[in-house]
Amino acid sequence: MLGMAEAEKQAGLGLGYLPEENPGTDDPKEAGRWVRVYSELIQFKAQVLAATHTGLDAITEAVAREAAIEADLPLLEGENDRLRKRLDFWKRRHLELKPPV
């Protein structure tokens, strides 16, 4: 079984940013776009996590269920946390860049 750090490395979790993502942008439209991108990714990840939790009951082999709980589930939850942090960043950035009303 892969260690957590190796699994994260293979999944690209240590990269932090998505392609084309520029945290230093001064464009409020671009910041708004990243709010939408990360919102959609979080919605998708919620569906994956829900399916994973449901699917755990279908795993009959104890060693397979244990592997899923100890390796796969933390990996998915960690990615979800990373996405939430990026969304929080872009929400703050978008507010900073939006002209006052």
C-alpha cells in the first residue's frame, strides 16, 4: 500500500494550483472565474465522497475495506480540504478586487 505522502504526490496534490490559475491576478473577472471553478470542483468532490462512503458498505473483504478507509478516504477528504482552502482564497481575492458599489 502507498504511504499517504506518496499517494498525494502521485495524485498531484502537492501542486496547489490548477493550470492557468494566477493568484496574483488583478482582474476581478478572473478571480470570480476561480470562485466558480473551485465551487464546481467542491460540488463534484462532495458527490465522490458521498459515493465513496456509500460504497464502503459494499466492500466485503475486510482488508479491502480497511485499505479504502485508511488510504483512499483520507486522500479524498484531504483533496476536498485543499479545494475549500483555494475557494476561500479566491473568494477573499475577488472581494479585494471588486470595485466598491
